[in-house]
Amino acid sequence: MRDGAITRRRVLVVICVALLITASLLIMAYLSAVSQADYNKGYEIGLEAYTYGLPLLETSTTFETMTSINVSDGAFGPVNQFNNVRTLNNPGSTVVVAPGSNGLSSIAWLDLSKEPQVLHVPEVQNHFFVLALIDPYTNDLQNFGSVHNTPPGDYVIAGPGQQNAPIPAGTQHINVDYNRIWIIGSTQLKGTSDLATVNLIQDNYTLTPLNQYGTNYQPENVTNPNTTVQYYQIPGGLDFFDMLGQQLKEFPPPAADQPELAKFAEVGIGPGMAPSHNVHLSKDTVRGLQDAVAAGPAQIKNDTQTLFLASFDQHNGYLVGGFGQYGTNYPLRAVVSQVGLGAFTSDQAIFAMSWADRNKTPLNGSTNYVLHMASAPPVNEGWTLTVYDLKGALIPNPINRFEFSDTSQLTNNTDGSVDIYLQSTQPSDPAQANNWLPTASGQGFEVIWRLMAPQPAAIPGILNGTGWQPPAITAVP
């Protein structure tokens, strides 16, 4: 009898142990599932927030970099004044991604936190020009210049809380939603002999604080000039989202973004939020957020390739799109922030970009290519074709030729078409050499067409692929 009792107790002990082990395994499985779910949520939402926030942070670091000196030096200089690039762009020109070489840039960063600024638009003759107002989210809000036949005069740019303030007689009110506005200006340059004329035009783009309007205002004369540029970088890890929270608070997102912001808030991302200090986030969520930032650049590169391939067949091997205003197309906005930060709207310029030949093989300077242009782009203010390295810089070459334009003296075929040759060595045929755009042997490169002030009726067809097409890039055997 006693032996039977002992046996039963042993059985009960075994059963209890088994139950405890099973319970422990279930708890571990549950905790593991929770841990994985937290990680996945942090990673997936974090990657989406990275794409959403990248343009905002690119604009912020660009602002901090370009205004880190207290005197004007090319495109760099203090806020609330124009800082002008006064010489031809060259391979060392890296301030702007993919700079053009047939125009000079005029850059101004507006700080409207204290008062409005008065923009003076001069009369500009025989030169295409544009002064684009870009908001912190890289949207092109408004354009002054040739396309809209902007009347010469003074325009009061007023930020939040300033929009009902009285303005001087003879001026016009321009209301914006943010205290920081980036003016990206470009003035057509017709060769080196045109430099003095364009510099004079640039000198007449001016900004005046509203309370100084009507006086002989001049920017402050700096007694201790600092021309050492401090380069700011977008931070990594949780600092990325901390900075994003600061920027979102300083520059409140548009109402259309609220669904995204509600999602981001689930993992501690949003206006004024700092995930690095959020004690309510699990360590797995934090780990997911950190990995999302690490994976962000590859995601943007993948989005670029996806957009490029989606546009490839429709646009003869190019990425062509309506840039400058993005709505809720956050992936497109992020891609453009990397390939052409501060892009204009399509009425000002249409860009066609390619990184591959017609067979989808990446472009490389070790291969020779030909572009057959059957007809010129339908534009009112000219076009350019430029070759850049994969960082968006002009490619050094022995003849200092970086682009062709509508004013280039290209050799035509008998039917009026034009063949353009992209290769690292000069063609032996003189006619081909005249139409030669140099590349760099062994290096990848990109091709960008700029269509300045495209004819309004032609814009829809160019954008949807039913109208003028950029010439396919064909490898020469």
C-alpha cells in the first residue's frame, strides 16, 4: 500500500514538473512572440518614418551647413540675404546635387520667426530665371520668374502669425506656412562672356526686413568674418528620430500627413517626441527602430530603383516625373531629396534621369553609348543634357565639356536628327567628336535632361510618356 502511495506521489510530481515545464515553454514562446512583434513593429514603422522624415532632415542639415558662415561665399552665407554662385559650375561644385552649367544659382534661407522679409524681383531681360520658394518638406510652394511673367517689384513673404499684418503700399503679400523658407534661384547663363550680365541680375535679387523697407538697408557688415563651413550630417540610430521629432515640432506637418503621424506615434515618433528618452518603449521596439535607421539608405536606394524601373518602359529608359510637389507620395519625395534636393515643379523644369542603357544595364564609362535625338524637346526656355558621376558631381574631362544644350553647335544628320556620343575617349570621327559628351572610364554615371519651361500643352504628354521622349541610351558594340 505504501509503495503504491509513493508511486502515485512520484507520478504527481512528474506531472507537476511536466506542467511547469510546459507552462514555462508556453510563457517563453509567448514572450518570444511578443518580443518579435515589438521588434517587427519598431522596424516596419521606423522604416516608414525614415522615408517620411528624410527630406525634412536633409533640408535641416543643408540649412545648418549653408548658413554656418557669417559672410556670403558662393551659395553659403547668413540667413535673410541672397548668397550667389557667381562663377561657372565645375567638377568641384558640390553645394547642389547635380548642378547645371548653363545657369548660376542664387540661394537664400529665410528666417521669418521675427518678421516678414521683402523679396525684390528685378526686371530680367533675355534670360530665363526662377526664384522658387521651397518649404522644409521640399515642396515647391511658389515660383517667381520667366514662366509666370512675374512683374518686377517687391513681395512681402510672411510666415505664421504674420499673414494679416499691414504691408507697404505697392508691395504684394506672399503667405507661407513656415518660418523657414529656402529660396532656390537660377538665372540662365549664356557662356562665359555672359557672366557680368548674370552677376548684375543676381545683385538685384534682394531681401529686406519689413521694418527696414523703404530705407537704404544693407546686410550687416561683419567685423569678424568666418568662412569656415561646418558640415552637418543626419544622425544615425535613435538620434535620427529624435531630430525628426524636433523638426516636426518646429515645422508642423500638413493635415494630410496625420494618418502617418498617428502610426508613427505608436513607436514614439512624432512632433516633440524623442524615442531615445521614451521609457515606455520596449527594448525590442527600440532595437527595431535602430535597425530601421541602419536599413534606411538601402530602402531609399531600392525605392529609387523601383521608381526608375516603373518609369523605364513608359519613358524610353528614364525616370521622368512631376517633381516639386509630392502630396502624400513620401517615397517619391525621399528619392528626389537624394537625387535632386529642392527640385522645381514641372512648369518650371522637367527632369529626365537615367542610370542604365536601354537594356537596363547600368551605365559605365568603360562602354560607349549613343543617344539618337529625333527632335528637340518642346520647351520655351531651352534644354540641357548633362552627365554626372553617381554622387551628382560633374565629371572632369580634358575638354571641360559637361553638357549640351539647345545653344550647342551640334552636328545634325541629314534628316535633322542628332546623335550624341557618351564615352570616355574622344571619337576619331570629327563629326562624332563634335557631339561627344565625355564620361570617365570604369566609373558609373547618370544622365539628366533638363527641359526648362516646357511648353504648357506638351507637359502632360511628357509626363505620361505619350509625348516627347528623351532619347534611349544605346550601348555601342
